[in-house]
Amino acid sequence: MLLGLDVRAQIKEILDKEFREPVTIKLFSQTIGCESCQTAEELLKELAEVAGEERIKYELHVPALEKELAQKYGIDRLPTIVIEGDKDYGIRYIGLPAGLEFSTLIQGIIQVSKRVPNLSENTLEHLKKIDKPIDIMVFVTTSCGYCPAAAVMAYNFALASDYITAKVIDASENPDLAQKFQVVGVPKIVLNNGMAEFVGAQPENAFLGYVVATYEKLRKEGEA
């Protein structure tokens, strides 16, 4: 059992208080060549049991056997967790959400259950104008105290716009990506493969500024 009795009690208390509408968790996993996949399977299975089927529906998928589904969800790394509500909001967790990152998973599930982002009206107004794809990558580690805040912020932005996707990536499990984007401190946020990037759990306005700047660059490229 990965989730102790005290943790299970805490999860149940949080869900009883904050959970709203049903959520589906899709885990893309495989048994061979993926060190953390089996642990991820056990963790999510236990979480779904604690929450109950009426709240969290847990699905396990094997990309090698379900290639079309994996392609539809853009799965190219394992394990990858998709958190869905009435639709796919583009919210992903790549790696095992252990340590402090377990709270990122729980907060992501709760936010998706609410179906509305926890963002200011000003931010929502700006995001309404975005009509070009923006991919937010948030590099985290399981021992980083500031990472969950940055990760959940990205999830909220994805929840707010059909054009924004948010991938939270465990840097230690994906060293090739961490090296590619020169991740020396976390959380590191990378937009559209380096079109904009910053380090640290920035406040909402600052986060929005980077998203808008990325959008303006995309718009200018489109006009050129």
C-alpha cells in the first residue's frame, strides 16, 4: 500500500470539501523499460479507490497496444497521466507524481473537477484573445517546494483556454528534456519549445505576461 491511512484520510477530507464533477484519469504506461510505471499504476489505482468511482474513473492504457489513442493524446513519454473532465483540457503529468508532486496531482484533479480555472477576471479576458497553440512545460522535481504552485498555475491556464496545453515534467525522470532546455533550477517553465522561458513560481500576472508575449510572437510570425 503506497497511500498510508493518514494520507487516505487527508485525501478524502480534501475531496469531500472541494471536489465537484467527475474526473477521468488516464495513465499511459508499460511494464518493460519504464522504471516508475508500475508505481504510478499502483498509486493511481489506490487514489481512485480512496476517491470512489463516482468521483475518479481510472483508466490504464498501453501505448504499444493502443497506438491510435496514444497518438490522439500526444503520448511520447511514459508514464504520462492525463486528467480529464467533460473533455481533454490538455493537462498532463509526465513522470511519477511522488513526494511534493503528489499535491500537484491532487490539486490538478480538484481544479478539473470544478471545470473552471482559478484565475482572475483580468487573466481570463486576456486568454480569451488567444487563438494560436501555446504549450507550457513545467519542469519539476519531487522535492521542490515551489514546483506545485507553478504546475497548478499552468494547469489553470490550460483549463481556461482550448489553445493552451500544460505538461508538468519530472526533470529527473526525463534528463534528456531537462538537458535540452537547460534546466538547472526548478520550477522551470518553457513555452513553445523555448519561445519564452522563466524560472520560479511566478505570480499570476507575470505568468500571464509570458503567455501573452509568446502569443504575440506567434501572431507576428503568422503575419510575416
